[in-house]
Amino acid sequence: MLAQRTFMFRSSDTAAARSVARAAAASGNEIIDLTAGEIWSDLAPSVREGAIAAIRCNINRYTDTLGLMELRHALARKISAETAQPWSADEVAVTSGAKQALYNAAMVLLNPGDEVLIPSPYWTTFPTQIALAGGKPIFVDTRHSNYVPRVPDLIAAITPKTKAIVVNTPNNPTGTVYGRDTLAGIATLAVERNLWIIFDECYGAFAHAPYTHDPIVSVAPRARDRILIVNSFSKSLALTGWRIGYLAGPSAVIGAVKALQSHTTSNPNVIAQHALLHHLETRSPIFELRLQRHVANARALGLSILSALTLVPHPAAQGGFYFYLDLRGLQQRTQANRCELDADSVVNALLMDAGVATVSGTAFGDPTGIRLSYGIDLELLDKALRRLTATLNELTFCFARYL
């Protein structure tokens, strides 16, 4: 029999959405996949060169559990520049992507029964990892405040068992960027209530003008000893498959992470570490700026096409590379026709009628939204969003055949 903890989780819903898209395509249907949280891009030349050089040098041995010391120093310099606060290598752990950084944070911070506040809609991995660590996710609905958490709502959710707040900006799935006032309010709350902040900024490289991404440490330096920074290079360097990221925080926390990681994965992939170190040491902004420009162009194209939506509000898409569509108005229209509509049925309709694969908001705790990734080829994006817009504009009938 399986352990009881296996009933706390299932495979990632976003991964499941990708699998459905692949299955539909394998059956002979023309499917354009807008499910994946990644950017279609070649490798950064500096990353490729660093990896090849490491292989030619026959590098194949363990590194320190928390990663190459030279890489940790380089990451500390990067974080110092981004936050305007000094960071050292003993405050940085290199991890196998942001997921491991988040898992490590949950495991070293939470005792059984500790509660963690999570603004909803949320990335599906947040609550699962908290539950695996013995904690209890507490969801704070942001749909009534344009997907931005309000401090009074967070306060209302706090109990004596509350241990931490998850802050994810630019947000996955909504694409919302939290402003400085919001971040300052959350930081003040954390200091006053003695809470940790788990700050996921994996999409920080993609804040679209006039919006800007502000690390919470730079906004509220006095909360620094209550903050853990989670980041990866999956998005900023389009390295989803390389599984390389980091966790930054107080040295005592990072020391506990080292002990934990020594019994789970040990060090991250050594070739990926050397590749990233080479990139950071020879860093030219050209590749990252080109990637950001590609995402900005995809966003502009997508917003132009989605402006033709008549039954669904136009998405803000302030950051990241997702359009998040609010279906509440569409749901109200179908309910008036005595039909029940949820995000899953819309996703099925788009897959069957438009040949476009999307992710249901139910994966993110929201049955009233759907997520569209625009990190794909621009021609495919254009084709997919025109099909999607036409289908959504016609969805005024009963959805019974999709339920």
C-alpha cells in the first residue's frame, strides 16, 4: 500500500494540461499548445559555451551540496545588485530549479500544522509542497482586487498558527505585478506578526512597461531577515530543462537547507552549474534583452488580438508571459440560460473547437479563469489567439457537450 502522504498530491495540473495537448496532437488533430510555462528560444551563447567547456574539461564530480562556491559568490553579487543590499555566498543555495528551492524552504521552515497564506489564484505547486511539509495552505482570494492581495484580507486570514506568506510577483498564473505599496504592506505585516515571506520572483525579468518588478528586500530592507528569495533561470534564460535555480535567505536557513539537500538531491547538475557560472562571469545583456523583447512583442501581438473579445475582459498581462482570462461574465451569461459553465468546460471547448490547448484555472484554485502562455512562436501565437477569440465570442450556448 502507498504511504498516506501520496494522497496529498497528484501530478501537476499544468503538466497534465501539456499531456492532454500532446495526446490530442498525437491523434492527428492540429493543436496549438498554450499550456507550457516556458519560452521557445535557443540557448544563450554564454550558457552553451560554458557547458561545452565544462564537458571538454571532463568535469563530472560532486560539487559542494549547495553548489560551486564560485557560483554562489556570483549569485550573491547578482542578488546584491538587484536588491541594493549586500549578500554573501553563505546566504545562497543553488538548487535544481525553483521547485526544489520552494520545497527546501517549506521543509526547513514549517512544523506540522503551521499555516501558510497563499494569494489565490496560485501556482499549483505552492500548496502541494506546503502540505508535504506538514503545513496547511490558507488561500486568500484576490479576484475581487484585480488579482493583487490586500493587506486587510491577509490580516483576516492570520491565526496563531500562521507561519509564512507566499508572495509571487510577477504572478503565475495571473500575470499581475505587485506594486511597491503592496510589497511594503506585506513586509510590514510580516515584521509585525513575526511571519516568513517566501518571495518567488521567477518571472522578475518580464515586467512590462509601465510596470516594474521590485524585489521585496529592496522595498523593505528591515524585513530582510524574514524573507527567502526564490528564483531560477528557467524563465530569464529560457532554461526550463536545465533545472537550475537558487534560494537566498538568512545563513541559518541556508545551513539547514544544506543539510536537507545533502539527503535529497545533493548538488545540482554540475554542467548546468558551470554553464551558469560562465554566463554570469562573461555576462552580456544582449541575449536576455532579446528574450525580453521577444516576450514583449508576443504580448503586444496577443493583446491586440484579444482586444476583439466581446464576452471576456481583456487581460492586463502586466508581467511574465501569460494571459489570464476572467470568465466570470461569461459564466453569468450562461447561467442566465440555465447552464453551468466552469473553466474546465471552456478549456475543453477551446481544445475541441479551436484546436488550442490552455490551462484551466481550476489548476490554480480558480474555476473562473484560464491561463494562456504566449512564450511560443509568434506565427503560432497569432493563429491560436485568433481561433480562441472567435470561439470564445461565440460561446453563448449551453455547454452540456463539453461537461
